[in-house]
Amino acid sequence: MLSRSAERIYWLARYIERTENIARLVNVHMNLLMDLPKDVEMGWKQLILINSSDQIFYEKYNVANEKNITRFLLADDTYAGSLFSSLTAARENIRTSRDLLPDEAWEQVNEMYLFAKKNLDTVSNRRHRVIFLNEILKGCQRFTGLLSGYMSHNHPYAFIRLGRNMERADMTSRILDLASLLLSESRSDEVRQYETILWMNVLKALNALLMYRQQKHSHVNGDDVLDFLLKNTNLPRSVMCCLSEISECIIKLPNNGDLPAKVVELQTYVQAIKTEDTTQAQLRGILDDLQNKIGGLHNEITQNWFLIVSED
Amino acid sequence: MKSIWENYKTDVAYDELMFSEYQSRPVSHQLCRYLDTLKKEDIDKRKAAAELAIMEMGISFTVYSDEGNIDRAWPFDIIPRIIAAKEWRIIEKGLKQRLTALNCFISDVYGEQAFIKAGKMPGEIVNSSKNFRKECVGMKPKHNVWANICGTDLVRDKDGIMYVLEDNLRVPSGVSYMLENRVITKRVFPELFQDIDIQPIDDYPTRLHEMLTSIAPHQNGQVTCAVLTPGIYNSAYFEHAYLAQQMGAQLVEGGDLVVKDDDCVYMKTIQGLEKVDVIYRRIDDDFLDPEVFRKDSTLGVKGLMRAWKAGNVALANAPGAGVADDKVVYAYVPEMIRYFLNEEPILPNVPTYLCSNPDDLEYVLDHLAELVVKPANESGGYGMLVGPHATEKEVASFRDIIKKDPRNYIAQPTLSISTAPTLCKSKLEPRHIDLRPFILQGQDTFVTAGGLTRVALKKGSLVVNSSQGGGSKDTWIINMGDK
């Protein structure tokens, strides 16, 4: 498999996963805001804080209101982190990797892209936004399902899983970041009584609420949610679970060098994170550290497989 | 209710399907009977279904002038063009004969030049051709075949005869559209495939792969084939990716390949460097190897010519094959067939005036308003003059252009190229068409059953090139109980 193809396929999977994650995040946040009292100081702004895009946002928009933020996060093709930009990048990557994937995979992504492009203007309206996000979520799921049903478990497939799980691990840590932000603002005022709702929404953002209930049999509380989302070994979007998928893929691929050892190191690190009675500052520290480590692993993957330098 | 055939004009040119508004040709009886059972709304629905399929399949052809829009959907007309198998068998034979002669000619040009020495063609034509590559002199590609993939453009004139308009021997494109058009037609008119005996075309990628394998330098063990594309911004990128996928070959860009000190070509993979045996290159000679041709090329591979000359990699088409893809050389193809094969040409050429020839030049300059003038080396319908459709000013400026560089221009009578019914706003209208069959030559020779029919969608237009806004149709070769 060509290094260049491997890189494109890895990014394809990352961008599709990112598209899905942004869609789910906005969806869940919208639901959360509907549940909170109108006078609570808790708004759309948090969504641009979690991936530190507030600066870019304010260069383009004046007010951080629902209309502007959803437009920015979903439809803005000049912001590289938007849903539409991710989907466009996914489409570019699959367009240039069609030789390795089933036809239907390209058609699926292309269809989703055409749908999004046609409906970009509808996202500022809540009702239309719900429909838009549902279509996107379904489309991403179809894509993932299609590959799992049609593709051999070959090297390209390993790169797809690798990309998907790298993005997932990163996104889970960012969503936990969101929780920490929400908590900090809630500690002192009346939002405290809504803490449970906040944590439930964090779980929902990762499609993990049902699984949490089955597993923990407990009242939804911060420490347990944190533990569950970081360390549970069965939940597909927990950091631990992503790491073990990453590890499987890396072991399957040729010339993996010291990457397997690096993943073990990361797993050990996550295992050792203390999730009880963490303060907001501690939590932020842990998550920053974790995100840096995931970024580091990404760089190693890039170095190892994508940048074959020939000695000519 | 009005018929979709109302006012269908067959007096413009030879019509492929119809004798008149009311009478179909034998080849199209079944199709027309079927179309008569459909209501106008049904036909519109089928057209919409085809358009949706094209969007979703992402079939695209870049048109450079469409700025910022790199995948304009490919215009497709749902009404197929039909040719009887009986006629096709003769055309097929003629195409094989022609490519065989062309390959003999190219081998001869880079070898003894017996054709020129025998006085059959002025040597000047080869020497002044910018597609003659002196680096290729003395090379002997496998099976003595230089042009492995050829797209030959055919047109039918008023007299009903199919003429060869040109031979595309460099990097002919369009075959993926031929294949996709069939896929769409099967979706849109599945009923027709039940009753009509239409020859299948979907074996092309397999045949292409077989041909590529047959020219590999070594026949032991597995042959690694790659399709070399200039990349995503090339107008035919879709086709490159499509063919690679269909053949299970690697789609590579110049940067993915490297030629090492052993003069072998390798691709950069996740397992390290892997040897490549055959490259189906979709890059022009000029950009193939900065070591030999254009130094500023970033699309090619440094050392590729070295590897080819050392016999370590096969290139299809071979570098230098374009010497026969020249509209001046074209005029000599009938003579090549007689000289090299000792046969009479099965398919006629369009009469051609060579502006390099003083008598011809005089005639051309005097009759510009009736002729089609083409540059010898351009493809894609660029830089040509269609006399009868040009303004006086255009004719005058072209006269100066020709006088400056007569070698580079040829002229042909304006053919009244045939038409076929094409769906225009819920109604059928005649539109001019041509046909590009694809011929593969390696150890064996293969011709596609039909080819890509291109259609000039603008009323009255004769320019069918996809790069100039033409569209295409599915092409059926049908058996009519006369096998």
C-alpha cells in the first residue's frame, strides 16, 4: 500500500469521524440548552471554547449567539474545523483513494456532501438543523457500517480504524473538556442543581448514556462519568477502548517500529489517571496532557508510515 | 398529446437512428417501439434518474474554464446510439488493421526509417514533429508495440460511410465514461436490456490489465502494475482512479515513485520500497521525466526514461509513440497500411490538405470558409477553425496564423457529421455525434464493443469534445439475428 494512500485514508477516517462528532456535539448541546432555565448563564459559547476556536470565531462574527455559532461550527467553509469543512476534506480524501475502497463508500460520502452543500443555509433554523444533523449522523453511520460489511480486513482497513479511533480518543477528551468548562461556571451559582443534566448530556454526546446506566447502576455523577469515559474497556468511545483498537491496528501493520510500545505507554498513563474528587483545574490539566499525548502519537504514526523519504 | 418525435429533422445529416420523423432505421426499431410506450413525464423521470445517478456516482470531468469547480458533472444523454453488429465487425477489423500499421510505422521511425527511405513520406515531417523523441531511437518495446492504448475518433458523413478523423495515441481518455454510461443506462432503461441483444462492454478493465501484464519486462511471478496520474487537478483524474480501482492496480503520482541506482522503478509504500513492472502512464511525454524532457516537470519521475531504456519497466504508451499522433502523419496512414501490411485500408481517412505542401496551402487559403482547419498537434478541439461557422474576422486571423506556421496545420472538408436523437427539453432533436472506440494492443489486439459516443449538445454545433462542453451517450452494438 502506498504511503500517500495510507495517509489519505487515515485522514478520510478522521474527517468522517470528526464530521459525526461535531454533528452529535451540536445536537446534544442544543438539547441541553432546551432543558436549562432561560436565565442561566450557559450558552453556545462553550462550544467554541472546547476546541479553542473562539479567537477565529470573533474574527468573523460579533456575537456568540446560537445563529452565529451554529453557522460557524456547521456551515462555515472558511473555518477549517467546521462540519462542512471536515466533510469536504473527507470527500477530497476519498476522491483520491477510490482505487482502494468499495464504490459505495465514495458514493456514500459524495451523497452526504451534496446533501450538506444543498442544505447549508437551513442550519440556522432549529427545526431544520435537527433534520440536517440527523441526516449527517445517519450518513456517517452508513459509511462506517458499509466499510465494516464490505471491506477486507487489509491494510487500508487498518488505517481507517486507526484514523477513526485517533479522532475518537481526541474528541472524547475534548468533550470532557467541555464538561470541565461547564462545571467551573456552575459551581458557584444555581446551575449546580443541573449538574446531573450536564453530565447526562456529556454521556449523550458520546452515545454513552444507556451503556453507563447498564454498567454503573448509579446516579449519574461527575467522578463516575469521568472514570467511565476514560477507562471503560467496552465502551467504543472511551479513551481506553479507542487505545486498544489503535493498538490492534498498529500491531497488524507492517514496519510498526516502536509504535506498539508507545501505545502501551499511553494506556498505562490513562489507567493511572485519578478520577475521584478531581478539581476543575486538575481535570483540565489531565485532559490537556492527554490531548498532547494523543497528538504525539499522531505525529509518530505520520513519521512512521506516511513520510517515506527515499535516499536519492 | 404531442409525440416526443414531433418535427424531428433528418435532413440535417445522416441520422443514426431515424430515416424520418416517422420511420426508424432497422437498428432502432425496438428502441423506438419502446420509447413510444413511454409518456413524456416518464421520459423526464428517467432523465432525472440518470442525472441523480451521475451526481451520486461523482462522475466528473474537469473543464478548466470552470473556475473553482473541479468536478462538474458529465452531461449524459439517455437515448443510446446504436450500431448493428454486422457493420461493427467490419469497423473493428479496420481499427485493428490501422493500429497494427501505426505501430509498424512508429517502430520504423525509431528504427531503420524504411518508410521514409522508400519515399512514402517526406522525412521532414518526422524531423519537425515535436512528438518525435530522439531519445527513443533504437528502442524496441515488447511485441514491437509502442501505442498500446489507442482512442480512434470516427465520424459518419452524409454518404453513410464511417471515416477515421484522428488517432489518439498519446493519452486518450474517455473510456471510463463509456463504462459508466452503460451502468447508468442499465439503471435507467433496465427493460431494454431484456429484449435487445446488446453486446457487453464491461470487460475493458480486465482486457486492459491483461494487455499491461503482457508487456511486463519479466514474465515470471506476479506483475505489479500502476496507473501514473498527474494528480487530482487533471481533467481525467476520475478516469485514472476508476481504471486503477477496476484493475486492482495502484494509482500513483510522480512523487510516489522513485528510480534507484539499479535503474528500477519503485513505489513508496508503508512497507518500504516496492518494485513496479508496468506503468500505464497518463502523463504526456513532456512531463514524464525531468531528467530527459521538461526540467520543470513536477508530475513525472526522475530517471523513468533510464529505467525504461534499461528494459526494467514497461511504459504504456511508450514514450515517443505520439509521433504518429499528428494530423500531418495521419494523412499517410492509408499508405502505411499498404506498405507495412500489404493490405488495402478498411476504414477511409477524411481527405486532408497539408499546409506544408505549397499546392495544398494555396487551396486551403482560398477555401478557408468551407474547410475545417486543425493544428497538427493539439487535442481537445482547441485552436481549430470551423470555416462555415466562423466569422469573417476569425477566418482572416486564422489565415495569418496558418501562413506563419504551415507545417503545423492541416485542413479537411467540413463533414456533415451524423446526428442521433438527443433529449432536449422533453423532446427529441438531432444532435451531431462522433464515436471513440478504444483499441488495446500488446500480445493481442482488442477493440471495445462500440466506444464512447460524444454528442455536441448545442444545436448545430459540431464540436463534441468534453473539454468544450460536449456530452456523451451510451453506445450499443446490437445483434439482429445476423451473427
